[in-house]
Amino acid sequence: MFFLKELPTQSMIKQYSEAYFPGQTEEVANQLQGLREFSILLRKLEDYFASHNLSQLRFLVLMVIDREPERNYLYAHEIAERLDVSKPVLSRAIKTLAKDSLLTSKKDNQDARALVLSLTPSSKTLLKSILPGYFQILKNKPT
Amino acid sequence: MFFLKELPTQSMIKQYSEAYFPGQTEEVANQLQGLREFSILLRKLEDYFASHNLSQLRFLVLMVIDREPERNYLYAHEIAERLDVSKPVLSRAIKTLAKDSLLTSKKDNQDARALVLSLTPSSKTLLKSILPGYFQILKNKPT
DNA sequence: AGTATATAGTTACCATGGTAACTATATTGT
DNA sequence: ACAATATAGTTACCATGGTAACTATATACT
């Protein structure tokens, strides 16, 4: 993600939005402001994850397995159901997570197509260690 | 960008955030909710731009030139100042925009290092045609 | 003048997002 | 039973984000 460094609200909104949607520029300005703030928040999270050999996606894959009640594993397609990400991207993420010993991946006994994914001791430790910082970043309103 | 399809507020926040920041889970939940909403908005914008042979970055490059007061051109490094994007990414975007006849790019007379970038008739027409839809998407609160 | 530094842009390389098309296996329906 | 369809995951390819290191030019400093 990227964003305008200078907020576009002044010149751009007045110049364009008012022409198309007179009287509604405030709503547009709010949305642009929000986009910018969450872009900054996203970037902070990305940097934080990167410093721990993770990414947004790698983190979320581990999280949805960890937080699954009753079971200590998920099928790949179940992760795909929970995250809004394309199959090839998830497939690659799973491979690199397994390569980094953050996931174990094995074929299911019942369904030979399906992959059973579980956390490893490494990833359990990693999750525990990064969660406080993760919530700390979320707690701070983006500026 | 991607995001959790199911909001994590219920299971995840209670399970984790409350443990680290008791009493502050509402703030965390709000941020996660905001991240999700703006991820959806971002994706709508991306899809809209893609349907017009643009991207967020390509659109913003054209916009900052168009909205520049007094001048009908910008130097590449001026665009870099206005957008929070790395130099190589901007460099590539400029090349493909020029290839698509949406920008003219020529060396500056005074400074042989600098690129002077201007809109073309095509990109002026394109901007005019997509701006109403752009603001329409911004106007609608993401769901 | 001539060296050192700063600035503008590019190249090379990698990570992460997408779609389309593919293989392999399961399920459905006759 | 077996053909048709659906599902699980992969491969191939492309777009877009980043950093590090490079070239070329301009500016600053003896």
C-alpha cells in the first residue's frame, strides 16, 4: 500500500468532488482520511510482522489455526474460507511457512486431496511473543 | 490486501487482547473493524481502477499532475514527494503509463537528470470519465 | 579547478497479490 | 458402475510493492 503524503482533502476534494456530488464532499473527505490512516496502520503492522519473519498473511494463517476451538489443526481449504485470499497465494504461503518450520503439513487420511495444517512449537512460541506488540500497534490510533 | 472474512472480534479479541490489555479490547476491536472496512473499500477501488486500465498508483500519478496548480507538468521527483511510494515503483509506473500513452515523459532542459511529466489528451479524458465513479465508491460507506 | 557530496532515476532481485488453467481426488446422478 | 460434476490444491504467468546498489548529473567545498 501507498498513499498521498499530503492529504488531498483541500485541493482535490474541492476541485473535483464538489463538482460531482455537491454537499457530499465531507463524506468523501472522511473516507479519504480513513483510507490514509488505515494505510499507515497497515504499514506499521507490515513492518512489525516483517521484523519477525512474518507478513500479514503468514500471521493470519497461524492465528486462525491457533484460535480454532476444539481442534489443533485446520485444512487448507478451511483457512481459505476464513481469509479473503486467493488459493494460489495461500498455497504458496503454506509452503514457505512449512519450509520455515512454522507449520506442519500432511495429507489427510480420509480425503487425499486435503492438507492438514498444524502449528509447530516454533510458531506457537512466535505467536505468543508477537501478540503483545501486535495489539499494542492496534491500540494506538494511526496518525 | 486481504482480510479475515469473519470478523475476529469475538473469538480472537476476547481470547488474546483481553489477556494483554484488559479493558482496552474495544479500541482494538474498533481498529480491526476499521482495517477490515477499509480493506474492502480499497479492493473496490482497485477493481474499479483495474476496469479502466489503471491502478491506485497509476491513478494517483495522473491526479497529482492534473491537480497541480499553475503548472501542467510535474517532475518525477516531485511526484515521489507527494506520494508515499518507493522510487523504483514510481519509475516503473511512469514507464508503463508513458507506454500506454497516458503520460509524456521528457528530459528537463535545465537538469539533465530530471524527467518532466505531463498528461496526454488520453489521460485527461480518462480522468474526467472515471472521477464520478471514483467519488461514488468513496461516498458509499464500506460494509 | 577539482574532489566530495547530494540528488534523480534505473537496474536487479525478491515478496506478495491476482487470474486462468491444470492435476488429482471425491461426490453425484443415472 | 461409471460418466459428469465438484472440490482441493498446484503451476504458470503477470502486476505491484519493497530494498540495495548502480549510473549520471548537479551542487558544495576547499
